[in-house]
Amino acid sequence: MKKIILVITCFFSIKTQAQTIEILTKGNKTSIRGLSVVNDNIFWASGSNGMIAKSTNGGKTIEWQQVKGYEKRDFRDIEAFDSNTAIIMGVDWPAVILKTKDGGKNWYKVFEDSTKGMFLDAMDFDGKNGVVIGDPINDTAFIAMTDNGGERWTKISKAKKSSFKLNTGEAFFASSGTNIKLITPKDERPYFFCVSGGLKSRLFSFDKHIDSLQIIQGTESTGANSMDVNVKSKRGIVVGGDFTNDKNSTSNCILIDFTKESKFSIPQTPPHGYRSCVIYVTDKKLITCGTSGIDISNDGGNNWQLISNESFHVVQKAKKGKTVYLAGAMGRIAKVIF
């Protein structure tokens, strides 16, 4: 286990009318696409070259770790439960999921699949319940679930996921670990939504899919990249675009009203380019990011304002708190000050 402790005082801030993007660290040769924020002070991030980042004081100090034996792996997603416990997802063959209970000092394997063509794209948790999704094997999406915090994973049989048959050229983007959303209603079984991209882009639930997701699609670089659901308001949002033309805002965002049998609408003012991640900050305030910038909406996603041209892959809000963090290429981690 290689470790480096970085003490950060803040390199610089990017000021806008209503918020500041405070850069906490940058310059590390890792591309961060996994980010999980436990509370206002504790966050974990994961990326290429087997690298993991963790802070327990809101980013004042950040501890970098390189997972021993996985120095060349790309951990595209991470789920953190507290300052000691986290799960990371290694995407490429063989696909692996590792867990730590001692703050990252030691990691142990909780899942591995060496099937040819295996590529994990994203995972999501709601409490101890979790789901992971991967690119299609024999034209059908790979899905596995856990009900004990990731200690044990069960593959969903092909018969039970018959609605997850994908078209040629359709897959899931591993751009921010947020193209799947797991929801566990009280006293009910968990269910999830996910979005695909490529030659075809669709919204899936566990028992159905929608063929006409009105987002840019048709090439390998287009389609949906991220989604979020506001359970309280029964609203949802999907973002994406074309990552090879990241300033193009054509058909890059879809709003969903789940109170009316999944009614879809288009924002009046869309985000300003390709976006790889989106989250609800409150019922009305949303933030989205991508390689061409960061946008904020204060009206439920109908109108978006570009607040920064800075490049980030992923944005997440504290599960227990209000703080929002971003992460991206070259080890960049930032905090949004509203």
C-alpha cells in the first residue's frame, strides 16, 4: 500500500455570481470518475492507476492511496459508508469489486468475474442494498445485486432481466458511476433505473424500457451518461451528449415526471455542452458537470446557467449534509461553495 498525505490550503477559487468552485487539489496523474460523499467532512474518490483519495476534514487534508496489487486498474466508481468503510469497482477484465473496513489500509475482494468481455460501468447503493451494472454479455446487460453492504453479490439471471436486452452498439458509459439509481422504499424491495448510450439511448427500469429517450444518440460517443431521481418530488433527470464534441448542447438533457407514468420534457435552456454527471442538490437546485464546464439550475432543471468552464467528470452531494464536491482529470477535486 502506497500512501501520500497532502495538506491542502486551496490552490485557487473560481468565483461566480452565486457560488465559488474551490479547488482542493490537482496535479495527480489519475483520472477520477468515482466520488462518494458521506457527510460535509468525509469524502472518498477513486480513479485510474489504482488510486484512491480520502478526506475526513472537508478537503483540508487529502490522503492518497494506491491499492496494492491493482496499480494498473481503473476504479471508475466508489461507494463510501463512513471514514473506514468503502467499496471500489474495477471496470475492466477481470471485473472486480473490493472493500475496505480499515480506512483503505487493506482491501479484500468481494466480487470477481473473468468472463470475456466483462466491463463494469457503475454501481449504486441505498443503505446496505446495492446494484452494479455492466456492458452486455451476449446482448444482455450484466447486473448483480447485494443486500449486505457489498459483502456478497448475486448475479441476476437472464430470465429475470429479459427487459435488459441491448441493441447492437448500445451499452452503458462508465463516465461517472451515475448512470444507475437504486431506490429502496420503506418495507418494499429495492428497484432501480439506468440509462444507456451509443447507437441507442434508453431508460430502463427492472421490468421495462423506453425506446424513445429523446437524447442525442446514433454514434458510439453519444447518449445518456448520468441520471438522478428525486424520490420526494418524484422527478428525475438524465444528462449526456457527445463526449467527442463536448461544447455541443444538442439534446443533452431530459426531465422526467414520474407522477405521470414517466412523462418526459426538454429543458427550456439546456446545460452548455456534454455532461457526464448530474445530481439534485435540493428539490429545485441541480448541478451538472462535464469536460466543458459546470451548470446549475434553480428551477428543477428547466433552465441552466453555466457557472464555470472548468472540466470535471463527477459531482456528488453529502448523503448527510449539504456540501457538494467535484472530481475529474489530473486528480482534480473541488468543493462548491453556494
